[in-house]
Amino acid sequence: MVKKIKVLCIKSSFNIDYPDKIDFLCGKIYDGQMNFDDILVEDESKELCLVGQTAGEAVRLGIQQSSSGKWDNWFTEHFKILCD
């Protein structure tokens, strides 16, 4: 099941491989989609990137220890879902 969403970037994110390249710019609204347990957001280069997972899935994958949040910590630190 794929659901289209819009997200607001609340903290800029720089590319891991190219630190001078911004992937997501604070204050900008991006198109995205929820795909089962994953959230993908279209970055500055117009590619859909995996940016979040449900907390349960993050725990299952060993990314975080607690499932006490809706989305993983990185996603909630960088984005806010505007419409779902």
C-alpha cells in the first residue's frame, strides 16, 4: 500500500558522501510516500529516498531499541508530516 504525503523539513540534512550537498533544506516542503512500514521523501535531486520507518520496524532491524514512537528518531528530528 503506497500513500502520497507532503512533509515539511524542519532541519536541513547534508549528504553523507558529499558534505557540501544538501539533501533536504529546512523550511521546504517535499513530496513523499508511505509504503507500508517505510517513508520515502523526494530529495533535492528529485530522487525518492528512504528516510523513516515505523518504530516497530526500526526495532526489528536493530536501528533503535524502543518502539515508543511512531517514526524513527532521524525522521522526527528532520521532518513533519503535513498531510497523510
